Amino acid sequence: MAKIFSFQPYRYALGAGPLQDLVTQPYDKISPAMRARYLSLSPNNLVRVILGERHPDDSDTDNVYTRAARIMNEWIASGVWVRDPEPGMFAYFQEFVVPDTGERLVRKGFVALGEVVEYSAGIVFRHEQTLSGPKADRIELLRHTNTHFEPIFMLYPDPARAIDALLDQAASAPPIAEVTDEYGAIHRMWKLGAGERIQELMANKKLVIADGHHRYETAVACGSDRMMMAFVNMHSPGLRILATHRLVSGVETNGFLEAAEQDFTVTPIPGVDALKAAWASVGDRSIIGAAIGDKLYTLEDRYACGALDVRVLHERLMGGVLGISEAAVRDEKHIRYIRGIDAAVEEARKGAAQIAFLLRPASVEQVAKTSIAGGVMPQKSTDFYPKLLSGMVMYKVE
């Protein structure tokens, strides 16, 4: 049974500044340039806590984690953060335009506390492997601050969309928070009250982690019994996964197409539209796009049916043909990731990548099926868009 709870979060006070100057993308999506911009926006921007600056003379008593705790406590003492007087759950809607298609959608979810359990309990399921480095970093931040600054992104099944109907009722009132992020997505939040009916409807649900595997496993490792989660119906029409394309460099690619032809039908195509048409008509077979210089090809797997395209790419093409090991993939050696098919093709055209491998997005059904069956997908197999903002609500563990 999935157990969820209302809570009394801390939120930025009105006097702290415009909310769009205070919140951030998730910590693992913040580039150095983004961090610099956040720092320039406000002395109260959350990046100072979740991704603070490291100094050469850091010590056991003065380091990025102790400074994060000190800044956070100063914000609470000075009223930059204020705690909600009553517990509740929070409807969280994101209005956005889908990259590549221009489709405008609203993703509807809610934020509450969720029970933290081991995967073996059969309640929470992962779909990606995690890396030790990010978990060690998040463990130290959690131990020093005792606070969750951004929710885990959880999927739950509700084909009747009964919970979505309750969220729509709450969203008929003015939101308690609204912000437009740097990608143009509009984030709105409403307080739901204690949420007893939602607790009842969620009681029989299995949960799949969409984003936040490292933070979830950090909470497990720290012995947390509850943490902040955002729950989105996997049957929601506003739920979208974007493809993350692969850029390969620094490997021997001579003869790649000839070697691939042992298992794949390799076809030159005139452009990206032809690749999209092939994806639309291929059914359950895998077609991988490959941009090499200014040429574009489809590689259709002649044997596998129903396999995940990203797994076919990693195991059969990058691993089997190019010899890129799993360890190299984990270390991001010879491989970079990029969102947007046109951007990926341009990297190959201008020589910034030897090969740009182009993938169609995984479906929500594929993610759920893989997870609940106990499987995992390769790193960066899914890009749930848009991301949940950090700093809309924050949970300080009692």
C-alpha cells in the first residue's frame, strides 16, 4: 500500500523577492552557467543551499554542507522562509509547450509526503540505475540540513483519473504560487487541505520513480521514513517523455555502417522527417537514427521485437559494434547526451560528434512495465518534461 501524508512545508515569504528569482531547476540539471545566473538573481536563491560553492580550504567544520545548513537556518530565522500554519497537500500544475512538436499541455499532479520503503517491499519501483557519487553528495546535504528541497517525481496508475478530478476542483481558485521558469513552463500551486480522499484513492497504488532515483535512495540510506514527493497520474494526457539522443566521439567509427548491417537494415534517408515517418510506421520494431557528418540513416533491427530502442542502441550498436563498455557509459566517456533531434543532427553535421544516435521517446507504458517487472533502463533513458522546480515547497524533517 502506498502511504501518503499531508505536511507543513516551508515556503518562500512574499518579502523574499519574486518567486522566479528564488526557485531553480533540480540540482542535477543545473549547469555552471545556470548556477551563475541563479546567484545573480537574488541573495535568497535556493541554489546557495542545494548546490553551494566549494572552496579549496574547506574543512570538516566549514564546507559546502555546513554552509548550506547555516544559510538555510538564517533564512528561517529572518523570515525568508515561513512555515505553513496548517498541514496540507498541494496541487501542482505545469503548463508547457512540448519541444519539437509545439503541442501545449498541462501536467497535473500533487505534492505530499510519501512513505520511504525499500524496493523489495513491492510498492516503489525504479526504472534507472544510480551512481554512487551523486548519492554521497545528497546524503551529506540531507544529513546537514535535514530538509528535502525538491520532491521526488512519482508516477501512479489512475486510469479513471479520479484524483485528477479532485485536483481540478482545487485549481478553480487562485493559486498560492505561480512562476514561469527559464524554459517557458508555467508552474502553479494550490493548497488542497488535509487530502483524506486522496489518501484513500492512493492506498492501493504502486509507485514508479520518474525522476529522483538518487534522492530516493539517499532517503532510504539515511533511514528516513517519509519524504516529499510529487505524484502524477501515468494516464494523464499531460504526461510527456522526451527523447535523449546520444553523441559519440573519440572511438573508431570506420566501417560502422558495414558492421551494423549484420543485424540491422541500414537505409540512407533525406532528412529528419523521413526518420519520424519511419518511427510512426515501424510498430514494435526498433529503428535507431544515425547522423554521420551531413548524412542521415535509419538502422532497423531485423530480429528484436518489442525491445526498448535505448537498450538496443546501448547493447547492440554502442557496445557491440563500437565497443563502448557499460563502464565508459557510466563515466560518460565517449558519450554525451542532448535533447532535441535537430540539435543532435547539427552536432554531427559540424563535426562536434562522430555519430549522433537519434531515439524516439520511450513511452510511459514501457517505463512502467520495465520497472514493475524489476528491470532497469540505461542511464538517461527518459526525460520527463518539464522538470519539477526546487523551492516551491520544502520539507524540514521533524
